[in-house]
Amino acid sequence: MDAHARMRRSHKRAPIRGAGPTVKSRSLLPWMLLAICAVAAAAYWDAQREFASALADFAGEQHALAQALALAFRHPLARSKVTTGGIGQGPRGSTSEASTRLASVLKTDEFVSAVRSVEQPNLVQVLIKPPFEAGLTASDGRVVQSRTIEDGFSSNASWVRLGRTEAGTLGLPLRTAMAGLTTLDEGGERWGVVVLATAERERDREVFAQWRLVLSVVVASGLVLTFGGLALRTQRTQMSLAHELEVASVQLELDERLVRADKLATMGALATGIAHEVSTPLGVIVGRAGQVLSKLSGDERSKRAVEAIVQQAERISDIIRGFLALARGDSPRMARVDPAALGQVALELVQHRFGKAGVHLTSFSDPNLPKIGCEPRLMEQVLVNLLLNACDACEPGGSVNLRIVAEEQCVAFVVTDDGSGISPDAAARIMEPFFTTKAEGEGSGLGLAIANELVKHHRGSLSIAARRGHHGTRACVELPSVTEQHNV
């Protein structure tokens, strides 16, 4: 599969994020409605509680009035007992005697004056409950019946609440009424005094309060829903924009990867063509050098020079074969290699360049380093490339150091220099094919890209960044270490 096809598949698999929260934002609306209903229910309950408390206070006032009337009723009642004496009215303590005494009390100025100060037409009534009688006597002598008031006296209640129907039968408006109850004992007889008042005003105030509550809840709900809707709309707009930005970001990333893949494909094709073209003249060089070598049996210096030519030509041939295998996607020919020996070969290959540039080259290796699995020629080329880049970044008199250290399950080759350093933007792109920080004509932008692909080919990683707290650059190659039990 070519690079373009892989990128198209990657594009199809790319996750589209940012749509999930939209569903969550829609679920806020039921919660808002539930909150409004909860607030309305709490407000209604509080209003009902306040109305019940107001009715209880109103009933308490009627009870206090009944107690005051009982005091005003006691003296005329006592006098009526002496005045009437019960003569001709039946046995003492009988119903007829109580009725006679009550009739005389109702006519006394003292009681009439007390009743007038309390009673209000169609609003407040005063009722007397004589002993030994079923029924209630009004101040005008009428006898009325009220089961609720009778039960209240039986249970010694301070007040009772009458429904609208029962209040209507007693001559009050068809609204809730409250009756304050009190009793007094006179000569062994238990009399009852009732102040019955309509709660029409309190009930009307409660109805108005309920309407105000409904209006307040409706207005508050409208405001909440309006601003909540605006907030949700703004949130959806923001999320939609965030979604579009993320999609654009993913698309940009995919485009960058596609461009990078195109460059790598171009680089692979270019490397394959160069390798093919170089292999023929390289074979000629090796053949001619072999012929010359056979004729230099007496000249050791020339012989060593020709042998170096043959060795370097064979090295170039090995590197070309490795690059061709990399371009074809073949697995590298792994070997167990001593990291220190690998580093030493790379140092020897670049020593003359450092001497010519006037840059100091130092190295350090941990003792007893574990072996690594790699194709030596290719990894030597990676280290050579990093060392030469470090050399080019330094001024004469600068220094470059190669440290080879063992880390957890890997070996790290760390190249540091005290040169001009690298910016974060450049570090992020430094391994892109054809990207270079060198002047025009001094770099192709392929060295680090090839080195990065070679390291990845060996299941390792390459990182390049500015040194922390120092001038210069730090490049690090990490390759997995192997043991005698591992196959490479």
C-alpha cells in the first residue's frame, strides 16, 4: 500500500471529537424544568403553611374575644339566677330554667353592649351554648345548629374551623369560618361562649397570594428558560465552532502527514535511484583498487591507502544495500552489537572533519553496556550524521560530546554541542524531509530525516532539542537493549 492510500485510510478512521457534549447540553433543559417545578412546589408549600399559620392566628383572636365575652356574660348570668330563681320554670338545673336565664341575660345592657362591640353583620357572630341543650343561641335569640362547634366543646378545643357550607347555614358568607370557643362554670352549670367569624378576607388574601405566586413563578420560569435557552444556544454555537476547529485541526494534521509521506516517498525513490546509479561506478572503483593493490607489494604506505579506499567503498556498498532494504520495507539485518564499539567506529569516521573544523570531540561510555540489536553500518551512519551536524553548528574552538549510557531497557546515544542551538519551531520540524536550518547550498534537509527513519526501522527513537540551561543542542538516539536470550 502506497503512502497516499495509507493516508486516505487514516483520514477515514480519524475520530471526529466534540459532538458528545452537545447531547449533554440538551439534557440541561429537563433539569431546568425540574428545578423550576421544585422551586414552585416549595413556594406553594410555604404559602400554604403561611396561610395555615394566619388562620391559626385568626382563630386565636376569636378565642380571645370569646374569653372576654365570657367575662361579660358571667355577671348577668349570676344575677339572672337570683332574679328568676327558677320559679315556675321547672326544676333547677333543667333545660327550661337555662333557657329562661339565657333569655334574661340576652336583654341586659351589659351583655348587649359587649356583644355589639364584637359582632359585625355577616362577618362576626356571638353564640351561647346553654347547658343541657343541643344547639346554639345567637344574640338575637335564634337557635342554630353546628355539629363542628358541638364537637369542639366536647373535645375542649380552643377553636374549630368550619367549612363554607356550614358557615352559610349559620348566616355567614359561603367561605371558611373560624370559631373561638371558651366555657365557664356557673353554679355547677357549664356554659359555652362562641365567637364565630368568617375568614373571607384571609381566604381572599391567600387566593391573591397564590396568584402572585403563580405569576412570580411564571415570570421567573420565563426568565430562566429565556436566559437558559440563550446560554444553551451560545454553548451549542461555541461547541459547533470548537468542533469545526478540531475537524480543521485534524484535517491540517492529516494534510501535514500526507505531505510528510509524500516527501518520504520522494526521498525513498530518490535514494533508490541514486543507489542504483552509484552501485555501478562503485563496483568499478573497487575493481580498479583491487588491481592497483596487487601491484603494490613493496610500497606499504600506498598499499594502506588503497586498502582504505576498498574498505570505504565496501562500506558505501553496505550502506546503499541497507537504504534499498529500507525503501523496500524489508526488516533490517539485525546483529548483536556493542554500543561502545559502534560509537567508537562513528568517532573514527568523523575525526578528520572535527580536526579540520577546529572543534573538540570527546566521548564517554558506561562500563558493561548491554548489547543492542541493529544493522551496524546503518546505525554508524546515524551517529555520523548527528556528530557532523553538531560539528557544523559549532564555531572553531567549540566542543561536541558523545555519551553512551544504559537506561531502563535501552541504550542512549547522546550527542551534545555548545553551538548556536535550535529554536523550538525548528526542533519540531527538524526531521521533516528537505527541511534544514543551514544556509542555502550547505544542507539538503535529508540527513536527519533519513536518520530518523533508520532509528524507527530499528524500533528506537530520535529526539532533538535545545540544551536546558546551556548553549547548544542535544540529540538523543534510544535503542532497545537485548540479552543473550533475545533474538535479533
